[in-house]
Amino acid sequence: MVFQNQCLPLTGIVLITLLLLGGCKNRGNGSPQGYDLNNPKRSELGKALNEISGLCYNKSDSSLLAISDSKEKVFQIDLKSRQLKDYTTKVVESGSDVEDIVKLDTSLFLLKSKGILVEIPDKAKDTSAIKTYDLGLEGSNDFETLYYDPSAQGLILLCKTCAREKGTGVRTAFRFDLRSRTFENTAFFTISRGQVKTLLKNADAKFEPSAAAFNPVNKRLFILSSAGNLLVVADNRGQVIEAYTLNPDLYPQAEGIAFAPNGDMYISNEGKNGAPTLLHFPYQNNRKKK
């Protein structure tokens, strides 16, 4: 940046520098650049998705795919009518506790809460071709977040809470290699819970990832934490860049996030205090962060 006034006092330069640096990281009740978190287009979803727990964008027909804790199949959400229809027949057993979904090419990947991936051929009619892959962590572990990272050529699982994290102050990511269809033995990266708390200026902030997706416009990772009502923005290796507090009236239980190729963001809420909802945030290229 070039200052036009060469006689600007040193204290003025320091002040401006601090303001610029501070502006690089948003916190509190603002919004990421291009979005207004407090003014989404809100629509109610059907009772079948009362426990909606995962969401992904389906490029093949510009719809959303969703799964629900209590259901055994995948649903499709038409983005024009907001109508639901079955995308698959029964593909998981009852009580599977499925928490997230990703569609890649001709396969659907579902995440079970214990760190198990289920791969289902797209449009599968029965369970005969389904494959499962177990991360195999020891101890008590809970996962709700699965997303695709094209730069890593893999699917990434984020711990909501994992036994290995006790006392470490981090959340851990694990990578599933799409070429070998195997999990890596070591953590892909960790996210500092302390960084989130510092940005929010809230030492009691809870960060337990409930969903995540890459923004196709700015290539940032957007992570929801239903516990604590947070949206955290990070780079592809977990370095926290921004953090925002979400209004619980709009986000009673945010457990799904997806992006359209044009940057439009969708967030789903379970029916915690009423009907489940879908929030649509049109991407606004000229909208600056607040």
C-alpha cells in the first residue's frame, strides 16, 4: 500500500498498520466477505429431514443431497421448489447414526459417527455394492464432519470430540486417500481451539465441528460448530483465519453446509425448536466483510 501523504506521523502509520492487520481477521457477530450471516433466505424442510445431519451439493443436477440421523436413505432437495424426494432406496441399516455426506463422480460417501465411511455407487438400488472403511481410532470418538479436499485428493474427517485430543486443545483431521481407498495412519492436520477462542474474544467458546465444506470462490474451509453456534473459516491445513458467532434463533442446530459452484452457501438446521430449515446465502461479490 502506498501512502500519498509522505508527512504522515509515525504514530499515524503505526495506527493504520494495526487497523489493517486487525481487519484481516473477523470475529464476533460479523460475516465473511460475500455473505450476510444475519439475512439468509430461509425455507422449511419436510419432516423426513427433521434430524438432518449432512448436506452436499450435487453438480450433476444442481440440487442438494441430504441425510438424516433417523433415516436409512439419501434425500434430494430441489433448489427451486425446495421439494424433497428419495435419491436412493435404503442404503444404510437402521440406527447407523449417519452424520455427513459427500458426492464425488459416481459415488456417494456417508460418514458414520464412529469414523466409518460408507461408499455407495450413485443411484444404487440395493446394498450389494456398498463398501465400508474404518478409521479405526482407539477410545471414544465422535465425528460429524466429512468434506472433499481436491488439493489433497482425499476426503477429510474432522473430530467433533476424539479421545486422543484430551488435554491438547485441538481438533484433529484425518485423510482418506481416494486413490488407494485407505485412511492415513497419522493426523492430516489439527485446528487450534485456542485460535478460535482468541478471535472470538471468548475463552468459553465451544468448537466441536458439525459440518464443513470448501468455498469454491475463495478456496477457504468453512466449518460449522453447532455446539457454541460458530462458523470458523480456515485454510486447507486448519489454520484459523476468521471466526463468527451465529444467532441461535437462525441457527438452532446447524449441522450441514454446502456451496454451489457460484459461491452460494447453504446451511441446514435440525428441527430443534420446530421444523428443520434450509438457509440460502447468495454470494455477493461486492459485499465486504463486517
